[in-house]
Amino acid sequence: MTTNGIDSLQPLSALRSENQDNYKLRVFQSCSYLLAQLLLCLVVSGALIFVFNDGVPSGATPQHITLCVLGYQLLMAQAILSLSPHNSWSIHLRIVDKRRAHWILQILGSGLAIAGTFIKILDKSVHFDTYHGQFGLVALVFTTISLVNGLASLWAYEIRKLIPILGKISKLSHICFGVVAFSMASITLCHGFEKSFFRGILGDGVGYTLIGFTACFTIIIIINPLINFVTKIKGE
């Protein structure tokens, strides 16, 4: 074989190796998202089992838990996952449909979470005197900002055509606020799992397990938005 023939095979071999590496990475990412979905189901189920242990929730605390868990950990988590290229249920959606799903899920999730938070605020006379309450307040603030900021992000393309820097800032800030809101909500939930009344019903083992599950799926879910955030900053 001539030298030119050998040289022509080298790029082909490198391309095959790169494709193989990309395939392995895609498989790993898909499995990670599948794991996150499983952990989400277990955590939400654990919280709801606690709430419905004595029947349909009627008090402020059970309603607070139900609305916030469904809002933050179920709907808002899916809102973030919907934009990922490796998420199972949205992978075949067109980009325009992914965005629609994202906004519908975010509006519903934010609405439930905000309502659940205010139910508990109105029920208490002393507020934000625990880590659970303090992190919950941060989650509430950033959730509200992210929801309002999201409206501007819907028009980011049009804004970018008129004032390029504002369109980019709108997208970046929405990603940042959303990641902070979801992360704070997960930390708040973990402090909720440490509550004595929760441990008294489901036990210490279940509490620690759900905290670990929450930490795991939170990390998996926010990785893609953080990568997008860094990529947009670099202007790629």
C-alpha cells in the first residue's frame, strides 16, 4: 500500500474512534437521565406517601408539601429536562415543541410551588427561622424571578436582532435563575426530610436515602443547563 493510501486511512480511523467515543458518551448521558427520572419518582413518591399516610391532606403542612414537591421536584425538574438532547420523553420533539413543553411545565410547576409556599407562610406566625424555611425563601424568590425572566427569554431572538447583548443576557439570566431556584428547592426538600415528624413516620433510613436520591438527581439535572450557560458565555 502506498504512503498516500496509509495517510488516507488515518483520518478515517480517527473519525471512527471519535464516533465510538461520542456513542459511549451519549449512552452514558441517556442512562444518567434515566437514573434521574427513576430517583425523581422515588423521592416524589416518598414525600406523597408521607403526606397521604393519614388520608387526604387537609392541613396547611400536608398541602404545602404536596404542592411544593409536585411543583419543584416533578414539574420544574421535567421543565429543565425537556430541553436536554438526552431526555427520553422529549428527545424526538422538535425544538419548538421542546420549548413549548418547557414553558408549560415551568408555569405549572412554578404556580404550584409558589402556592404551596404561601400556604405555609400564611399558616405560621414566625417565618424563615429554620434552614428549611430560609432555603425555601431563596427558592421562592428565584422561582418567581425565573418565571418573569422567562417571558423575556421567549422573545430573546427578536430582542437579539435589535439589541444583541440583551438577548444573550436574557437567556443567560434565565438559565442562572432556574438552576439556582431548582437547586435551592432540592436543598429545602433535604432539610424537610430531616424533620422529626417525617422521620417519625418513615424512619431515619428512608430520610437519609431520600436525601441522597435528591442530591443525585439534582446534580444530573443541572449539568446540562450549566454546560449551556458556559457555552453561551463563550459565545459558541
